[in-house]
Amino acid sequence: MRIAAAAGGAYRGVFAESRLAPLLSRPQPVRRTGFDLDLSILDRREEAEDVVSLVLGDVDGRPLPSWVPGAHVDVFLPSGRQRQYSLCGDPADRRAYRVAVRRIPGGEGGSAEVHGLRVGDPVRVRGPRNAFSLVDAGSYLFVAGGIGITPILPMVRETERRGRPWRLVYRGRSRASMPFLRELAHYGPAAVDVRTDDVTGRPDLATILPLAEPGAAVYLCGPPALTDGAWRMLRDIDPAASLHTERFSPLPVVGGRPFRIRLARSGVTVDVAGEETALAAVRRALPGVAYSCRQGFCGTCKTRVLDGRVEHRDRTLTARERQDAMLLCVSRASGSLVLDL
């Protein structure tokens, strides 16, 4: 066991903590696994109305695994809830990870629990991993809605470092509700265009997407009201541009048909409606079933399939895993399934 622990420490020293880490351990577009880290809250700040930022680090000051803009971490809260938060600090700072969380009134409790954390509290973190990578492009248009600014902040910093043309359109209900405005102010109003609902009205992508230079990389992060329809709209405006999005809410069920699930260990059968996910249906019978992203990439709701043919809609499982497992949050079935639950 001592030999295994030493080998693990050596691996982490070379592949995660050395200057060679970015070359030897390049981040993948989607990873379900990562380092499990027991960290502590080093700093806590109120960034805007109902938005708090937490700085997480090792109590002994050991460097953390490297990351690149767009990465996020899984945070395991004291209640057992698992939530994903974008890293919004500086990737060059290996001493700490910064995340920011907006309190969601009437939500499922994760954001309220984060707001109750204090400096010195222990927090377990898994990651980092990246499903929202910053591609190499000649120019960039960043569009952020509210707390969607969190993955965009490191992208802006990196794009500025590269010396590439960029512009950020930052939307929010009001300036008081928008975190990190002071941090963005030094880039100037020509680069950072702040638009608020109380001044300019609701967001309108038709007036924002044309701001991108021809062939630009366009990054959108925010609520569905900001991102819905962006693919079609950008294709019509600039077919050479590339669109990259990250959303906060679960993916809508498209083309779903009703099916039935039998929970083998529980002896319960649940019906899945055409417009709902298998996860939602299963949680009616088993509220404790774990989940996190609800978008098919984190793997938290991976479940063993004992019988039936799965219609896989995830972006994570390998071909071998799909032979006897599924992600409940997105995948479905054309008939009936038997799950090991």
C-alpha cells in the first residue's frame, strides 16, 4: 500500500503539479473522473445580490491540479449534495480554486447550502474537468448572462493574454445583480458591453450575435432565454463562425416516447412520460438517487441496466459501458427497462 501511495504521489507530482502538466495531461472535452481533493474555504466574498464567491485551497498550501478556462469542479456539500461550479479564478494560481454561486430561491437547496458555508469549512472537490473548452480562433465574442460570467472570466483573461480580438456582452437583471463588474472594468467599455434588463430590456440575440467578426468563436453561457435559438441564428448570420454554449438548466426532452422502468431491487415499476426524463420518473419512487449535471456528461446518475434496450443520449459513456449501463438524466428506451435499483 505504501508503494501504491508513493506511485500515486509521484504521478500527481509530474502530471498534475509540475510545469509539464499542461503538456503531459491535457484536459479532455469531457471527463467523468478527476482528482478527489479535500480542501478548505480560504476566502468568502459577497460579489453581488445573492451571489457569493468561495476560494478553495489546500490547508497546507500544496498546489492544486492545473486547469484551463472553461473547466469546472464537482463540489460535494456537507449534506451529500453534489453540484458543479465553473472555475472563475486565474489558472496560473495553483494555490486556490475560485467558484461563484447564485442563490436560487425555491431551488433544490444546493445554492442555499453553499451560501451557508464559511471560511475554514472543509469541502471535498472532484476535478477539474472541462466540457466548455476555449478553442483557438482569430477573434472571439463572449456572451454571458448573470452567473454565466463565471466560465467566461478566465476565457477573457486568456484571450487578452494571447493578444486576440475579443468582445464581451454581459447581460443581467441589474448591475447590482451582476458579479465581477469591478474585475471586468479595467478592460474598458469598448471590450466589455454591460447590458441590463432594467435599462435595455430583455436580451435579444438578434442584436448581439452580429457583433462577432466573420469566422469568430462565439461563446454563450447563461439561462435558456439567452441561448435558445442561437445555433440557427448564428448559422444564418455567419456560417463560418463557431458556437460554443454552456447552460444551467437540464436539457429538454426532444422526441421522447413513454416507456416503463422496473426497479429490480426495489420491486417498483415506474412509467416515464414522453416529456420527462428517466431520472425524474425514478426519483418519484427513489428520491435519493444521485444526480448532478442533468445534461449527460458528469456520469453521477450512471445506473446498471439488467434488461432492455437503451436509447443512449449521453456524451460520456464508452461503447463498452453502454452495453450494461445508462445515464438516467438523458437516455431513454423504446420499450421497457429493468434497472439495478
